[in-house]
Amino acid sequence: MNIYDTLYMMAAVEDLAPEPTFFKRRYFPTDISMDVFGTSKVLADYKEGNRKAAPFVLPRIAPLPVGRGGFSTFELEPGNISISKPLTIDQLNQRNFGESIMSTATPEQRARRLLMGDLNDLMARISRRLEWLACETMLNNGCVMRHQTDDPEVFQDVPARFYDGDNNPALFTPGAAWEHSKDEHTPGNWYWDIVQMIKMLTRRGRPATDLLVSNDVGNFLMEDPWILGMMDNRRADYGAINPEALTEYVTSLGRFNFGGRRLEIFVNDGTFQDQTGAEEPYLKEGSAVVTAPNCGKGLFGAVTQKEMDNAWHTRAGVYVPNHVSTVVPPVDDTILSSRPLLAPKTMCPWTSAKDVFAA
């Protein structure tokens, strides 16, 4: 069995446990049978929503026909992620991390061990990008995927926008910057604004169960004496603040009552490193999003690549591996590619607010 064969590596990748994600998994699940395409482009269906009520009809006439719920289908270009880990002879001749100091492993044995470790590391990097993509898509009702080259000055921005026109209908703009100690029924009070964000969703017939906030917004809520006072109000049940760590970068603050609707508050304090090594948050500072689980879907297009048989192959999958080897210079490259696009299931299934402290 050739462990570097693409089909073998694809089977191995399926057995690897990808780095846990929260936003991608909760809001953009992927149905392998429906959402992974064998073509370079993906198809996305959007339900347009239907909130029409039945009319009263005179008994002497026939039933009035009503239209079926409409939907639209779009052919979209997914993003392209392709990263690799080169393996050279000097790396094979030295002891690997975790290997015994007295190890007698041969370079050939080390190469086989490194293959799975490299695939696992590449999967983790792609998972972090998918997590950022999930947050970015909900925050902007779309995203701009910057496709880079080995020259940082050369790149191409590929936008994906899930609305028509210039104005984002899912964006809520606070009337004033969020501050503590404001009356809860006036603009600039975070509670008042979140209630308005919920109404934007419910008027479109969308569910509202989750409030996602960036780390600075989460700290702001926890430090507001108003929220503690409302929870001590014995005449009304405003919920409970009971922080619980769900992942290494997502904390649930508990459930809180917003105008009669209980939302679970999730705080994201996770960051990742970009190509330059700079720390970037998954969810931009000053951000808040109101939505519900399974509001979108994770779509993946096929990857076309040249493999060791010197022929082109098109592979369908969430993670598509490849192995390229050259004799001169003697280098092996373990490659992992993915072509993701995270799309909403319905038009505007979220409401977002940006820069809430600078409105």
C-alpha cells in the first residue's frame, strides 16, 4: 500500500479529528452528501421567507389559491485554500519532536510518521480559517476572501455577498455608542439596541436564540451594574449569568431576557495568527450578532490538482490532500486544499452590529 496515494491520504484525513470549531459547526454545518460538490463552483439555495396569513373567504366561492414559498438558486465561486509542508533530508536525519533521544528510527520511518502529523497540522490551520469565515460571514452578511501569493504585495480579493444593492439589510447601526448607566429604553443602551436587533430578525420571520459578542463587548456586559440590578429584581426573571467555558475561546455567559425573548450570550475571545504572524480575532472587536443555530451551511467545491501520476484529477471533499515529490532537489511536499463557501440558508438569518463603542 502506498501511503502517499491521494485516495489513501483522503481516507486518512477522514479519520483524523479536525481542530474543534464552534461557529462553523453551530451555524454552518456541512452535509457531506449535499454540500460537497464535484464541481469548481457550488450551488446555494436561499429561502425567501413567507409570512403571509390566510384570508377569509366567502363560503359560496371556491378556495383562493396561494403561492408556494419561493426560493432562489445561485451559482457561487468558493474560496481556495491550499497550503503545504515541505520535507527535506536534513529534517529526516534529525530527531523529531517527542522522539526518544536514543531513537533508532530511520529517515524512511520518520517520513511516514511525519505525514500524519503534517496532515493534522494543515487541517487545524484550515479549520481556523473556516472559523474566521463563519464569523466574518455573519458579521458582514458576506465576506471578502483575500487570495494571496508568495509575494505579500500581490493578492486578489474575492467577495461573496448575500444581498442585493449597496445597503446590507442585516446590519444594525446603533443610534449612539454603547455606554453604561443609560436608560434601557433609549438609543445607546446595549439592551435597547439588542431588542431592536431581535425585532429586525423576527419581522423577517427568522428565529433569534443566540447573541454572539466579541471579547470587549462581553467584558462590557459583565461590568454593567444595570444587568446585575435587573437580575436581582424579584418581580421579573431576566435570566441568569453563569459563565461556562464551551471551547478554549468561547464562553457562554448564560441566558438573558431581551424584551421577552431569552438569548444565550456567547463571548468569543479567540485569536489566530495571519500570514505575517499578527494576532487576529475571529470576531472583530466591538461586534455583536443575533442569530440562531443552523442558520447557514458549509459548502465545498471540488479541488483540481496534478498528482504524482503526472495527470490532472478533480477531487471532491472538505479537505483534499496531495503529495508531490521531486528528486532534484530532494523534497517531499504534503499539500492540503479546501474550497469553502459558508452561505445562509435563508435571506438575512442574522442581524449584526459593528463598532458599537464608536457609533
